[in-house]
Amino acid sequence: MMRGAMRPMNEQQLAERFEGDRAHLHAVAYRLLGSASEADDAVQEAWLRTQRSDLREVENLSGWLTTVVGRICLDMLRSRKARGEEPLEPASKVVHDSADPERAAVQAEAVGLAMLAVLQRLAPAERIAFVLHDVFDVSFEEIAVIVERSPAAARQLASRGRRRVQGATEDGQPVDTAQHREIVEAFLKASRTGDLDALLTVLDPEVTLRADETALRMGVRSGWLSSQLHGAEAVAEQFNDRAQAAQLALIDGIPGVVWAPGGTPRVLFAFTILNGSVMEIQLAANPERLSRANVKLLR
């Protein structure tokens, strides 16, 4: 046995070691994929690969398993991009992997509802590099193996992803929070008054509307939301003259819109705004997400 390698384990011992890392692996997959069900699939696939692998030269099983899950998630993200699909569920449950409250807050921001839309717009390798390094402290040497690039290239991938998640535009200038609110207010006003032209003005031509399962069911029952939509005209038609009961709000400190009949939030509207236009709108009505949200109604 080589120096530092693990001692041989039987199947039961291996299963016990894997179960000890399962929560961490699921947290990694969940942050990379933004979908609890897909994270379950990734972890299960990691277990199957572990059973088939020769682990005699593995020095750090936990690190090796994280690398395996990273590779699986990268393949899933690439496949998702090829199909032009994204999961509808928001990041409604975050399991922090740090006992440091300040770091945990940073992690939560990195995978929050509004930022998930930005993550989904990253190239798969950028997403892998940013999340693994900035959230889980995986080294660029290890990330390089996953994305099949040099460590320097992996560092660049993470840097590009970090700029977008932190709210940077393509030219590197920080997003103006006041401008973000101004655009959301313009969207809300146009929606309430039925001004289709004004709605089209604030929407990016490639804007996407997404809804979690709860919001989708509510929309279908009320006869206005049929599915995930793409393109300014399709999205504008969905909101045109249909936001009478919606209110401007701060959602976890970010300007957004809330449908709150009787003052109780029922649906959150989170906006991703880049270069002065609405790139994505996410509707969240999942009870767990609503219970965790810090909502402050404005005006």
C-alpha cells in the first residue's frame, strides 16, 4: 500500500464512510445543480461509481468523493445546457457547510433565489469552478481535474462566475441598487396599467420567466401561467394588466415584487437584472421558501 493511501475496506465499511459524507455531497450537488431531486441523483450515481472503483491509492476519500460528485454535476449541467432546460425549483433549502455564521451568510447569498438565476446563465465549467472554490474551499488544483483545465484556467473560470454572482455587469461595474429598484418599479407600473410597450422596454429580448411547482400550480388554476416562458413578448403578455394585487417589496434586501393578499406573502417575484434590463423573473410560492424570506413591503 502506497504511503498515505487508505487501508482496504469491506463493503460495509465503505458504505458507512460514504453515508458519513452523504450530507456534504448532497450540499455540494444541490448548490451546483440548484435542484434537490437532481442532487439526489448525483449522489446516488457517486455511490455507484464508488462501488466500482479501485480505492487503494485514494489518500482522501472525502476529497475524492467531492471530485466525483463535481464531475457528475458537470456532466449533468452540460447535458441540461444541450437540451436547453433548467430546473424550475428555486434554491429554497440551503444546508450550510460551515460553523462560521458570517461565511454561512455569504454562502446563502451565493445560492439565493435571485442569484440562482445568474448561476444558471453561467457556462457549466464556470459554475462548477465558482461554487466549489468559493463555497466549499476546493482547491483550483482539484477543480482543474474536474473541468479538465489547468489550475490557472480553473481560477479564471471561478473569477468570471464570481463577478456575475456578486452582481457585476460585463464591463465590471457594480449593479446600482437604486437602478434595480427603478427597473422593478417600472415593470410593476407597466404591468398594472396594461402598458405592453413599457413592459417590453424593461425586458431583455431573451428574458425568461420561471416558476417553482407551487407557483406554477397557482398560476395554472388562475388561468394565467401555463409554463416556463422565454422571450420578451411571451413574458410581457403574461404580466400585462395582471399585477393589480402585487406590491413592491424588498426580498432578502433585494428589490422585487410580492403578491401578498391581506399582507401575507403568497408569491415572491425575484428579478435578475443585468445591463439595465430584466433578464429573468422567478416566481416562488413554496411554503418553506416563503417562511425563510425576509420580506419588507414598500409603499
